[in-house]
Amino acid sequence: MKHSKIVSNYLLAQEAEHQAGLWAKEAERAGQPIGEEYRANLRTKMVAFLIRHVGAQRIKPILAAIKIRGLSVYSGRDAGHPVLTSLEEVGASHKSSSSGGLRAAVFGVNDGLVSIACLLFGVAGAASSNDTILLTGIAGLLAGAFSMAAGEYISMRSQREMFEYQIALEREELAEYPEEEAGELALIYMARGMPEKQAIALGKRMIANPEVGLDTLAREELGLNPDELGSPWVAACSSFLAFVGGGIIPLLPFVIAMTELRLQASVALTALALFAIGAALSLFTGRSALWGGLRMLLIGGGAGLLTYWIGHLMGANLA
């Protein structure tokens, strides 16, 4: 098994070297200089760090975003990477990943960070005391976290119930009209370019086993993966923790009761976190980590500056 993976990685490395050679020839033909030593950009360094400490299998969505090839090598199968010989195996090997959870966590942290930072800066702009700012920040943090968790739970629960209802209807139709369902599958395969006789035979073979038939119909007709309908509790807890994780960052200097530089420290921590989140999002978008961090810093910083100015204006008018 280990030998199979080693061979696969070696072949992938050879293919990567071959493609690098093609790009080098193109660059040479265009008259562009090629450096003797490769220098990885910030995004590449971040991905390399994650591979070493997290593992390639857990960050497959990130690797896909930066066009890493041969990801099926990291599918995590105990038997290495066997060659697939049937459509059933192909379908089983392409189950959707749980990448949405990681992206949702990053966005949740960003939401908590920007929301609580803007709230704190707005109250601080009104020249409020440290106790008032701290109390407002904690209240906003808890309110936002519970609101996010409740909203995510309701949304995911409703979506799951809708999917389960659709699959239940498909199960009833399959039990009552198996031949018609086989015909629908055959039409789908024919629309994808499969010959008529082969499509009809495949449709009947899929429907012959009720469990396989229902799974296939759910995927082909409804576009659903019955094994991954999502967990409302996981979504709610993830949203809660992500929001708290982001919101606690600008609140820290006020929690430890810094006297003179608490606002400045909060601004600095928020700025660093905004840049880090923007750089992390670039792992999914495939864009420059530096530009992603700066863009997030400009957007979040602009929102914080605006709320501080509004708070200061309101505080002056109310005084």
C-alpha cells in the first residue's frame, strides 16, 4: 500500500517537472528570464505549512483551488489508490467533500471580527468608559454568536428536511414505478452521450438494487448526496465558535483593562487578524495572499473607521 502511494507521488512529481519544463520553454520563447532558484510566494508557503502540519487529505479543497493535480492519491483509502473499473466505483470515489465547513468557519471568524470591532470602535468614538465598551462588546459578542448559531441551525434543519422529503418521494416512486425510474436514468445517461442500449442496460442495473437505485436517483435526478445532507448541530456550533473566535480579538485589550493604549491595541489586533483572514481566503480563491490580506484590511479598516467617526459625531452631539 505504501509502495503504491510512493509510486503515485513519484509519477506526479515527474509530471510536474515535465510541465515546469514546458513553461520554461514558453518563457524562453517569449524572452522572459527564468530565475535559477524558485522562490515561493506567500500563498504557496501557507499551503506548504498546512500540508506539513495538517495533511494533504484534510486540505484537498485548498489544493484543488490552486490547481494541484492527482488529488485522488490523497483520498485516504486504506487500500492505496486502486484503479476504478465501474461507474459505481467512480460515483463512490467522487463524493462531495466537507470543504464548506472550513470556508464557513473562515467567513464566520471574519463576520465576528468585523462586527464586534465596528461595534467597539463606534462606542469608543463616543468617548465611553472602558467598562461601557467592555459591556457593550461582550453583549454584542454573545448576541451575534447566538444569533448566528440559531440562524444557521434553522437554515440547515429546514434544508435537510426538504432534502429528506425529496428523497422520500423518490423512494416511493422507485418502489411503485421501478421501470419508469430506470427509464429516467437511461434518458439522463443518453443525454450525457452514452449509447441508447448501454444507457438502458445501465439504468436497469442500477434500479435492480433498491439501495443503489435510490442513491443513484438522488444524485442524478435531485443532485443530492444522501450521505452528506449536513448536520444542523454541527453548523450551529461551528458558526457560534467561529463568531466568538473572531469577535474576541478586538475585545481582548478591553478585557485585560489596558488603560492608555487599549483602543490602539484593539485596532492593531483587528488589523492583523483582517490581513490574516484575507490571506487565508486566498487559499480558496487562488489569488495572491498579499492582495487578499490587504483587500480585507482595507474593507474592514474602512468599516471600523466609519463607525468610529459616526460614534464620535453622535457622542459630540449628545454631550
